Amino acid sequence: MKVSITVNGEQRTDEVEPRLLLAHYLRETCGLRATNVGCDTTSCGACTVVVDGLSVKSCTVLAVATDGSQVTTLEGLAGPDGELHPMQAAFRAEHGLQCGFCTPGMVMAAIGVLADNPDPTDREVREGLEGNLCRCTGYHNIVRAVRTAAQAGPAAGQVPQAQEVEA
């Protein structure tokens, strides 16, 4: 099947198998490796990306289901000049990572938390991220990173929008 998906602001048209998962499409077809596959059952959240403004676990979404959608991965967050997205900057500043395996999905899920609630309490952050697992950090620095990002304003809960390209 042919799909047309805007990935990190770039319009793509690809031929895919109908059963191809979005996580595998991003990794194998698009060559974007930040989206990790940890469980294939939505249990860990390492594969979380943003689709049309909502954070989703890409290991259980078919690529064909995102035809016509805008998909943002961790690679698509930084600005064209390399400036980190407010959530990335907060994770860096607050040491919200250790081994790094969960970090891409955690950052994308955290953006979803702030999209729903721009000024969450620690408890609300923990509840919002409960479907994303980290086996290294104990979550304290992750929660602190999300709260720090919230202080940066509304941009912390948004992903960059696709730019219209003139032909």
C-alpha cells in the first residue's frame, strides 16, 4: 500500500506492507533510530511518538493508519539551527536520563503530558507518564525535567509544525 506521511516536517510517500507497524516504518523505511522498540505490546513506551499532536505508542499503530498524518519523532524536535526543544533542554539540564533507551519515548510522552496540562504537579506528571517505563532513573529527575520544561511555556507541550515548501 502507498502511504503519504509527513515525518518530522518532511512529506514522504512510501510503499509499505499493510501490516507494517509505525515503529518499524520509522526505523527501517525512514532511517530514524530514536524510536526504540522495547516490547511490541505498548507496555514500555520506548516507541512513543507524536501523531497529529497526540503522543502514541508506535509499536501498535499500523503505518497505513497514519496515512495523511503528521508524525514527529525525537529527531524532529530540535530547531533547524540545532537548538533543543524545551523538553529536550529540560531533560538535559535535569539529568532526566541514564542509559538513554527510554529517553526518546519519555520525551515524546512528556510533550503529550504538557499538551494536556501545561502546569502539572509532580503527581500529575507521574500519572501522565505511567505508561512509559524507565528501569534506571527512579523517575525523580524525569519528573523534575517535565516540571522544568513546563516553566518554559506552551512550546514545551508542542511539536514543531511542518513547513510548507514552495515548489
